[in-house]
Amino acid sequence: MTQAHHDALLRLIEAGGSTAARRTLLETHRDPLAALEAGPRAWREAGCDETQARAITGTATPSAQRELARAWLAEPGHHLLGWHDPDYPALLRRVANPPLALFVAGDPGLLWHPAVAIVGSRSPSAGGRDNARDFARAIAATGLGVTSGLAAGIDTAAHEAALSVDGITVAVLGSGIDIAYPRANAGLYARIAGRGAVVSEYPPGTQSQRGFFPARNRIIAGLALGVLVVEAAERSGALITARLASEAGRDVFAVPGSIHNPMARGCHRLIRDGAGLVEAASEVTAAVAPLAAELGDALRQRLAAPSSGAGTAPGDAATSETTDDPDYNRLWQALGHDPTGMDRLVERTGLTTAELSSMLLLMELEGRVAVAHGRYARRRHDTANTAPSGAGRGK
């Protein structure tokens, strides 16, 4: 997006009120600048009430919050995705009341990467923490991402374990995008932003509030193929995440524990209510495979769409057979039969990590590429030196 489009979207974010009305405004007018230029009558037709219309008008003068957001977005690796943007994560569109926009520190392309959310107690037992690490490490080693909320306890263990095997991890905040919460996780925030992605619907400078965390949980659930609850009390935010995931049609899994452990009671309740009882990461990865295929279809549509968000409404991407592309061929030639890490592929191809992630995901879903422990290789039956028919760009 251009600076003008960023500013227009920031004005819509500042206006507050019904998210649904502002999403409708973006859908109707295709980009935030056009939505603002449409005027008060169009705003009301989209469902904005008088308070919102006055707020949108009043945000014409840059606020301190918008100046802070502008400065944050000017930094390398900082991004803003709006509802109108074709890069807005496909799975997140399916949740109830999806965010109007997402601030992203790191690689926004990873929000499309198939992932499992791992959540649980902020004060887990030693065994619960070990389980979170073991599951996250094993899931990340398969090539799936690990999504969580950067909170203390289970969330922290899951993020750290994914990073330990050079896996992909995404952290969703219940505060402004520039605020690590808890503060003790500032170093972990920086590591995730450097190698994965940190996400928030709240602009820079927004302090955390109690009500932000349940709202944050719908994003965790919405970005993931499924949610794994490792350890949680009967009254736990992790159970909210599980419920939201179930309502969005995602799989919910729970790790059982001792009947004497109060931190296991939430998991046992989920199992009684129909969540999958799991004892190994392989059970989780096998169960989410069908939804991963659906995500692959959505990605194919995205690869056929324009790379700019301006002027493109959600769902406009054409579903068509893509053609051979020089970048795809370059990646195919860079891939060998021995596993190769992402850093080496970046060196060999000259492409960015974001571009490679998209192309590798598509090739993996087509059965052309195998991934293990964060390294990629051609599958054994693919011995040809040319790219497969139908390959497309990962931009």
C-alpha cells in the first residue's frame, strides 16, 4: 500500500465502533482511500453509525497515535494488512468478527503458512511445559508453523521450541504491536519478529487491557489449522481459544494429565466435550491435513492475484492454472535431493524468504517437495531438472 492508503486505513482503525461496518466499507470501495473519499452517505450505507461517521471525519487531522503508527510502519520489516488486502490471511477471514487490519512485525507471508496453535496455562507444571516443548518441536519439524500468544508459560515454551528447530512461529499479541507482553518476553518477541512474525490488531503504543486477550484469542484460533491445549485450568483463556477454534470449524486437541493436577482439568473438560485426546504430535499433524489442503487452494488463488492490495477486494483472485515462471524455475534448480535450509535457498536464488515460503508451501502441497526439520528437498519421484508443469510465482 502507498502512504496515502496506509493513512486512510489508520483513520478507519482510529474511528472505532462496529468492525463489520468498516469491513463492508472496504469491501464496497475496494481500498481505504476510496472508502474515505466516498463520503458520509456511503459510510452510513455501509452500516457506520453517526458516531463512527463523525469519528472518521474527525480523524482527518493526524493524531499522536497515527503519527506513532506512521513511524512504526516506516521501519524495515513492519507491515499493515487491511481487510481489503489480498494478503490478509485466508483462514482468518472465516472467524466471527475478523479484525479490520493486522499490524505485522516480521514476515506477513507466514500468516498464510499452515500452522497449529499451542496454548495453555501461564503457570504450567514442569511436565506441562515439557509437553508443550515436545509437541511444538515435533510439529515445527514437520514444516508446520506454531502459533501462540507470547504469554508466559505454555505459550513461551511453544514459541521457543519451534525456534530451536529453525521452525516457523507466529505470536499474536493482546497489546499494541510494539509492546511485548509480558515484558520479560521482549527478547523472545525480537527473535520471533526476526525469524517469524508477530501480529496484533492494535496500533503501536496501545497498552494491554484485560478485554484484549479474549479478542486476541480469536486471531490465534483463526490463523491456525487446529488448536492444541497442553495444560489449562477449568477457567482459562486457553479454553476460550479452543471454543473459538471449534466455532470456526477448526480441530481442537487436548493433552490429558493427572486427575490430581488442577492444570489438567480444562483439558479433561475439552476431551469430555469432544476435543481430540492426543498423545503424540503425529496425531495432530495427521488430523489437520485436510484443512491444510484447503489453505493450499486459497494460496493458489492468492498467487494468481495482483501483489498490491489497493483496488483489490477480498475473494477477487482468479482460480486458474498458473504458468511456468523464472523465479519458480530458479527455486526448483536450487532444490536438491539433499535437505536444504531456507538461508541457503535465499543465497542460491536471490529471492526473499517471503517469496520462497509461498512457493515452497505450494510445491509441498502439490507433493513436489518434502520438508523436515525446516529443510527442503525434492521428493524422490521428481527427478526431472525442469520445474513441474503449472508452477507459479510465490509473490
